[in-house]
Amino acid sequence: MKTLFALLLFGIFSNAFGQEIIRSEIDPSELFPKHTSSFSKPEKDILEASFLKNQTTYEFEIIYNGDVIYRDGIKKQSEGNLSDALNTMSRLDYNINFPYETFDPAHVLEMIESRILEIKKIGEFKYLTTKKFRLVEKNINGDYNIYEMLKDKVEIKLYRIEIQK
């Protein structure tokens, strides 16, 4: 009887306090809140939207041959710089290291020749490092594009992480 009561109690509390993590793929423009000009007073709705984005977790994945080879969180925008577009973009700059064996040799050669990767060696260990790259770039039309390492071989995806009750 005590065991049945304990199981029933456990079931009630686990359902009441259980949370689910939802990962949604996003468009790169979601990472950029509206800005005010540098010389004007920020509007209330722009401030609230910016603070809300700072409470949201974003991450990106680098996928090669269908396998995730790298995953990291996207840096938050600093709250005091709502009008600073340079700050917004610089938080998306990354240097990433991969074990040398991660990519096929032909793809490594292609990325070294196009200056996407360079080879580093520490003792006997060789690894590949990206030169500082910007995860998302703004093009001439004002649209945001995700960085492309090798167009058809390496894919980068952006995600929003939410906790549902």
C-alpha cells in the first residue's frame, strides 16, 4: 500500500514539475533585435524586446556529412548597447578548432586553399582551426545570411531553445 501511494505521489509531482526542452530552427534575422539610433532615447517596446531576447537561449550546430561535428551557444547581446550594431555583429564572431580527422582530406585541402581553415600543430597533435568567422552576415540587401564553410558539404543551423512547462 505504501509503495502504491509513493508511486502515485511521484507521478503527480513529476507531471506537475516536469519541463520539456523545445529546439526550434530559426531564421538568422531573429538574432537581431530592433535598434534605436545612437542619439535617441530608446523606446519602451524596443527595450522590452531586447531584454526578452537576452532571456532566450540560442545555439548553432555545424553539420558535416549528416553528423553534428560542433555545437555551441550563441553569445548574448549586451543590454546596454541597443543602438550599437557593431556590438551586435561582433558577438557572432567565432574561432573553432576541429580534430584533423574530422573532414575528408579532399575537403580539408579545399577549405585550406579557400582560407576557411588552417592547420595548427601542438606537439604530435594536428588540428584544424577556423580563422575568425562571423556566424551570420548582413548582405547588401539588408538580409541576414548564415556563414557557408563549404556550400554543399558543411551546413550551419541556428536554433532557439525554449523550456515548456
